[in-house]
Amino acid sequence: MTRKALLALIVAFAAATASPAQKDQNWAEKMFPDGVAHDFGVVPHGAQLFHRFNITNIYAVRMEITSIIPGCGCITATASKRLLEPNEKVTLDVNMDARRFVGRKTVIIRVTVGPEFTSSAEVKVSALSRADVVFNPGDVGFGAVDHGQAVSQTVDIDYAGPLDWHISELVLAKNEPFDASLVEAYRKPGKIGYQIKVTLKKDAPAGPVRETVYLKTSDPTAPLLPLLVTGEVQSALSVNPTKLSLGNVRVNETVLKRVVLRGTKAFRVLGVDGMGEGVALDAEPGAAGPVQTLTFKCQFKEAGNFKRELKVKTDVQDDPVTVMLEGAAE
């Protein structure tokens, strides 16, 4: 191959493998597989609105979300993670505060990706905040709740206008971790009031709560009104770490690994299932207290990979706390 032909081949290859930034300045928008726009529709004044955008790194290099800039103080936007490996998926959580405006509002959120090559996606959220229907407060925010505790909050809905306005029912998804009920508080000419009571169930699983209750109304221009429900159900127990990695150990070598259990109140460790065959407690559990430390003594007599699921039983909850232990003896 001649030098001239080789040079032409190199140039052609470089053009074919150019970065997205060199060919398309809007390539960041392609990382939003479900689009970059969401319309909340007609919402009550004061409502707190939430939408989650999906983001996927479709490119063959690591990408970083370098900045997220909302175009209005009524918007907060947070990425679940800033650094994305190729094909990694994250989310952009957007909250819109309908207390901050009346009427139609459209806001642009500029999401910039880089850093070597940069591109910005313009994420658009819209809502129409109607002044004749008001939520007070604008959402149900339970905050942090201990597992097994039932808590309730109420929201007042006030309508002012000429319609014979009704809320006929509350629409919830199946298996929600809370119950909701509705009562009509008052009805007089030009003014109508309802109250919604939302109760977090005692058996709600540990973890975040972020769901929407829809109010079905008699107004054909706004048949469904969203009410956001958020909170965090905290487990009675937490363990750190949840995974014990021994790596490569020698046969008959003794390795000690420790975990710490923390509770919302004093508790006792009743026992650990899954031990034996080289795994034992180095010492018996201590007296009742809000913090318990367990040290596992590991000594394997045969070579090979091992993986154990250790279940720590306590007197504070029925479900055991699980710790994974794995490694290889050689």
C-alpha cells in the first residue's frame, strides 16, 4: 500500500470514529431514551410535582454530568449519579413547586455532559397551576419513619368557583404502602372543601416512598389531580457492611471479619443462621444495646470458592438481617 493510500485510509477511519460532539452538538439529548419533556398538565395551586427522567450513557466512553441548571426557582433537579460508565443508566429527579406560579409555566433545565467533549440537553417541564383549586399543604411528606410505625397526615383541598365541583374517588396503584381516605369538609355557594387523610401502613417495607395519589374530579378540563406522597421507612436495624469479602485466603488460615448492627432502640442478638463448616462467631453476642458488634472467625480446611448467607436473628424484628460472606481458599 502506498503512503498516500495509507494516509487516506487513516483519515477515513478517523472521520468514521469521530466523537458525537464533533458530529452533533446536541448529542446529550440522545442519552434520554424516553425524551426530554414532561407536561404535568392541570394541577392545583400549591401542589408539589415530581417526575423522573431516565438517562443512559449510549456512548463507548465514560460520561460525566457536569452541571444541572434549572431555569426557575420553582424547580429542583438532581441526578442519582454523576459519572456514567458506557451503557450505565441513571435518573434525573425533577421536583416542581406549583406554589410558585399561577397559570401555565414551562421551565428549561439545562443538563450538560462532558468533560472532554461537552453537550447540553434542554429538559423541559410544564404545568398549569390553577388558582381555583388549592392544596394545603402541597404534598404528603412523612419524612423519616421507623419501620412498624403507622403515621397519618392530612391535606385540605379548597375549590373556589362556579362549578358544582366534586371529588368522586382517590386513585391509588395496587400494593401502595399507605391507605388514603376522603371526606367532604364543607359545601357552600362558590366554595367547596375536602380533606384527604393518608396513613402509612405498619407493614410498609423499609426504603423510600415516592408515589402519587390521583383525585378524580367532576371537572372535565382536569379530571385527575395529582397528590405527591413521600417518605423514608427506616428499618429497625441496619448492618454495616452487608457483604464480607475475604478475597483469597490460605487453607487453615484464620481470618476475622466484623460487622456492626445499629438499632433504633436497644436489642439483643439471638443467634446467627448459616454458620458452620469454617465460619463461627469469635465471641458470644453482648448484652442488649442499640449497637452490637459481631466478629466472625473464618477458617476453611479445603480449597475452593465459598459463599455464605449469614442471617442474624434479633429480638427487635421478626425478619433476620442478612450478611453475605464470600471468598476463596487456596
